[in-house]
Amino acid sequence: MTHVLQASMPLHTLSKRLSLSSTLTLIHTHRWRPLSCQMSAESSPLTHSITLPIQLAEPVQIVAAPGISESEFRTAINSSLFKQWLRNLQSETGILADNAMSLKRVLIQGVDMFGERIGFLKFKADIFDKETGKKVPGIVFARGPAVAILILLESESDGETYAVLTEQVRVPIGRLILELPAGMLDDDKGDFVGTAAQEVEEETGIHLNLEDMVDLTAFLDPSTGCRAFPSPGGCDEEISLFLYRGHVDKETIMQLQGKETGLRDHGELIKVRVIPYKNLWRMTADSKVLMAITLYEMAKREGLLPQ
Amino acid sequence: MTHVLQASTPLHTLSKRLSFSSTLTLLHTHRWRPFSCQMSAESSPLTHSTTLPIQLAEPVQIVAAPGISVSEFRTAINSSLFKQWLRNLQSETGILADNAMSLKRVLIQGVDMFGERIGFLKFKADIFDKETGKKVPGIVFARGPAVAILILLESDGETYAVLTEQVRVPIGRLILELPAGMLDDDKGDFVGTAAQEVEEETGIHINLEDMVDLTAFLDPSTGCRVFPSPGGCDEEISLFLYRGHVDKETIMQLQGKETGLRDHGELIKVRVIPYKNLWRMTADSKVLMAITLYEMAKREGLLPQ
């Protein structure tokens, strides 16, 4: 997707050389400013200019905040996190779609790496309403998409339904919390992957795959984008909520419940918990659980769930 | 809450000098390390040592990331955002409560000011499980608490929900949300830009007295607040229900406004949606959470008349 470009190449030449047959082919063109290598206390900030197909006449300046290294800056700009955000802005339902608003500048404030890959990105975008000149609040904590699953197990002996949840310490809220197991869907195979997924599969013996799940967020009106947004005022996070329904014998449930009361396994940071579904709505403060319950109950009420 | 202390005062002397009648009186003791004012490319990082009552023997190092100024660092450490997070850790249900875990260090990565007051804080906390030595994921985007209101207006037998619609840069699009803001401490008024828009458009003055706390129906073990994104954000939300009656004209007026031209510079629009369609018309977690709490509370006869 990225082409090697000369820093001094004018834009119209770029268009011809890159044969822009479709605006979607090239998400943006790059212009790297030569970086100065002075060792003085005041060195020029790292900057990078990009041009979005949706606003060809107004290049966007991406700037690194003090403290961001060159390597972090490049990783941030080239990350799928950042590219997806730019894509969202330019989509049919995106902020820039009707050309009433304009993105002028992005300040990269923070890059959190999880080993080799980027974990979180924090940046500040300057987006202006063209008519009024007003700037919309633009601070973004970017973490990308996730999936979460409402796992309902019906016990064969008594017909009681149990929800399978994960419990772990969450530093941002300073406490333990019961959550819907969340992770990612492996692109190729549709397997549910991630540490929570692993724990749940190990404890319940269930292999969670896309084929066996119902997409609850797909029941939302298309105008919503069919993903849930936990905290749209500050975070890019979008979640697909799935439903998995299965049957287990009473022993499995008792085993899972028994594990909870036993000693915490060495170094076990994520615990699997089972909660009777009828009590679920009041037993947790996790938004993923409460959102999934709404979508499940409403879809059930309207006869939308497959058999 | 903060006492002026000498940088060199040893901890045991501090205890005597500050008369520790209750561990809750003093959230933490401060020890400011004198920092160097060298202008070289490599200056010592800003650090601040604090001791939490819950782990007196293990002071916590708070460090500023490169790029954080002295003023930002002090603002961050003294902010209610940061103090509340420390309070949460040490509460009965907090991570540090049973002394199985230990907070060693906090790296202040970013401070976003909204004028004079702090808007967001970003930091990385090193919290270890004492038994295994494992560190729990500790990156925090802190924005503090909020309240959001499910406003249901009945008109002509039909119930409508009142929502706000605005551009949200993090998700790159418009979204319909529950009006959210803060509750004014003294008077219980719902305040903030969304609150203002809603009150202006509907003519309703929303006050704590007229609302039902839906999050209060949660089991006490949950803390009775909802957490939109507990894996990365400190945000906790109280969800309230406001029920009112309006005449048909008010609803039509509100709906009429939507189809008209966008007012100059109007960043927040007020929208009315028939409640029966609400669950599918928005992807906002606040709306979906409120619906569950409202429907379940209603089903179980918990809502006051």
C-alpha cells in the first residue's frame, strides 16, 4: 500500500505515476520531511504529511509529540490501528464523507507496544467544521476492534441456563470484574483467539468457532455500522457481540462452580466463572455483558434468533 | 490533604508528625526528589515517591515519561482523576485490598488539559502478583466518572427516547447516544454540553430528584456503576432513568427540527426515537446498557411508580 516517493514530488505527478484508478486503492499519499539530526535541546518535531483521497487539496500534517521516538512514530503511522481510523473517517458514514469537515493535523502522543506489535495508540486529531471553523473534540485512545461472546450453556438435568464469564483484575478500574470473554476472531479459520478465549476453552472444553455463533450486533440497523461502541467519546473500540448456545451435563457446571471456590491456581490471572443467566444482568457492571443481554433478549423477543 | 514535607524526612518520623488516627485520613505521603535542572539532552526523569497506607513498607515511584513537563506532572499527580484511581485500588474491593498484589511504579505518559482543568490522563501502572511475580496489564486511559440518562417521554400512548447525536472523532462517525454529563454536586442538576442541549430542546429540567438510578439495581458487589471499557479505561457511569409526559406537538417539533437544516455550529443534535425501536437504532453502549437495566428492573417490579 505504501509507495516509495520522493519528498519533493508534486501531488499531480504522484497521481499520474500511481495510476489512481480508484480512490480506494490508495488510502493516502506520503510525503516524508527530511528529519534534522541536530543534537540541540530544541530539535524540529518529527512530521509526516499525508494526502487523503477525500480531501486532496488539503494535506494532513501528522506530528510526533515530544518524547515519541522516530521508530515509534513510523510504527504508529503505519499501524493498522491508525489506518483503520483514517478509513473510518473517509467511509460513507464517516466524518469526512460529506466534506463538511476537514482533518488538518494529527498529533501522535503515545505508542504502547506489546512486544513486536502495537497495542495502543494515543493521538489528538484536529478536525474542523468548515462552515463555522469550530474544532470537534479530537482526543483518541485507539485499541482497535474486538469480539466478545455471550456463552449460554443449558444444563441437561435441570434446564437451567448458565452464562460463562471471565473474571480478572482490571487495573484501569482498580478492581476485579466479571466480563464477557473477549478476544479476536482469527481471520482465516474463524477461531476465537486470545487469553480469555484460551482460558474459557480450557475450562469448559468448548471450542469456540464463528460457525457456531450468532452475530448479535448484526441485528442492529445498518446505519449503526453493526458494531457496538463502548466509549465513543474517547476510544475507537468497536465490538462484535456473538452468542454461543450449548448444552452441557450437570457435572460440567458443578465442576466449573467447584473450581471457583477452590484455591486460586498459581499465577492464574483470568478465572472462568459461571453465573445463572437469570441473575446475570445484576451480577456484573461490564458493558459487554449488558449490551449482549439487550441484543439477545430483544432478538429473542422478536423471533430473530436461529433455532 | 497534602502536607508540606521535607524531602529528607524519614517515614517513621512522618507517621508521628502527622498523627495517624485513621489510615483514611492521609491517602499517601509525599516525598519529592529534588530534580536536576540541567539543560543537557539527558536530564534525570521527574520522579515522585508516594506511600500508600495499604502498603506502607513499599513506596510507589511515580515517574514522568519524556515530554511531560514539570507542571503537567504535578497537575497529574494532584488531580482528582489520579487520586480516585489510587482510592479505587485501596478500597475494600480494590486490587490492593488483600495484599496479594503490590503497586510498584506509575509512569505518567500523557496529560490532556481542557483549559484549566485536567481532561484525560494516560499512565502505565506496574502492579505485581506477589506470589508469582507476574505483572498485570497496566495501561490506563483515565477520564473519570460520568452520568447518562435514559429519557423516556410518553406522548399519545407512544414512548420516545431522547438522544444526542454528534460526531465522535475516535470512531470517525456520527453516533446516537444517551445524553451524558455530570451531576452538579450541590444541586443535583444534570450539567454539561449534552445536558444543556437536551434541556434547551425539550424544555425539561433534569434533576436528580426526578430520576431513578438504574445502576443502583446492580448487586453491591459490582460497585453499582457500569464500566464501558474496563480493560483500558477508568470510566464508570451511573445510568439514570427519567420518565415524563409531553404533548404530541413537542414530539413533532423535536422530530421536525431533525429534518431541518443543521443549525450553525450546532455540534450536538437532539433526536427522538420511538423506544420500541431504540435497541437497534444505536451502537452506543450507554443506550444498550440502560435498556437492559430498565427492562429487567421493570420486569421484576423494581421501578417506582
